Amino acid sequence: SQLADEGLVHSRRGSGVFVLARPLDYPLSERVRFHQNLLAAGRMPEKTMLSVEVLGASENDARRLRLQVGDPVAVTHSLSLADATPVAIAESRFPEARLPGLAGALKDEPRITRALQAAGVTDYTRVSTRLTATTADATQALHLRMREGAPLLLSESLSHGPDGLPVEHGRTWFASERITLTLDHTQA
């Protein structure tokens, strides 16, 4: 009881008592890089690409990525881990129409920064982030090894390349018990 009161353990009826890991402090700035953030926090980053496909741009894709409806868009679904523990699941959309070959690069290289470099984007910055609280659906819960309905933090972002054009629209669902998002206004 004392450990639970101190926030060190939690119990699940019928399952037992579990030690709570200290949540990872994850800074959100204009240059958010998953791999670098985890290494800086002393954690081992890992990213698994669950799927990569090229679809025709929807109206939302066309508006966000400054494309025409139907233009090719590379769509990825990925799982991010810290020290072999799943911390986030993401969906990213990229303007394959402007960055031909990006889908192939993403299949070979799950790290977005490296895949974008292979497609000729030398740098990119986040121009907007929207945070929302939500709950895990069955698929998210399975990938994140959580219960369905567990709280998640949803980050929806848009990043631009050096030319000022959008290179990624992303949605990331963070396991809120494993990660703390910090808005960092000092990093560039």
C-alpha cells in the first residue's frame, strides 16, 4: 500500500502488482528527432516500420501537404520503443509526389530523418503541433502492450523542409504512462 501511495507500483485486479517505470521525458521542439531524444535521455531507441504504402492524396492530405487530390502520398505506420518497451505508435504521411522514391527509402530505413535525407531533404522543422488526450483502441493497445481504453497522448504535427514546403504530416499516439511530453521553447 505504501509503495502504491508513493507511485512506485500499481496493482491490477486478478493480475498482480507491477513496478512503475519512471516516464520518459520527451521534449517537443521545432526539431523533434525520436532517436536523438531517447539517446539524450539515456534510453535505447528502436523503431519498427509496421507498413509503408503509397496512396492517392485525400482532400485532407492535399490541403496539409500542398498537393493535388490523387497525387501520390507515402503513408507509414510505425512502432517506437525505448529500451525495448513500446512508447508510441505513429502514422505519417509524406508528399511522394514531390519526393519520389521516399516510400522505398522508408521501407529500407525506418528513421524518418535518414529516409528524408535519402530523398534529398537535408533538414526539416516542425511548424505546428496539436496535443489531445485520447484512449487506446484495440490495435493500438495490442502494439503498445496496454489495455484497450488506456489513456494516450495524441500529437498531430506538420513539418516543413528548408524550402518551406510540407514534408510530413504525422499523428503519434504516446503511451501516457510511459512518456511525458515537454514543450521545449529553447531548442532550435
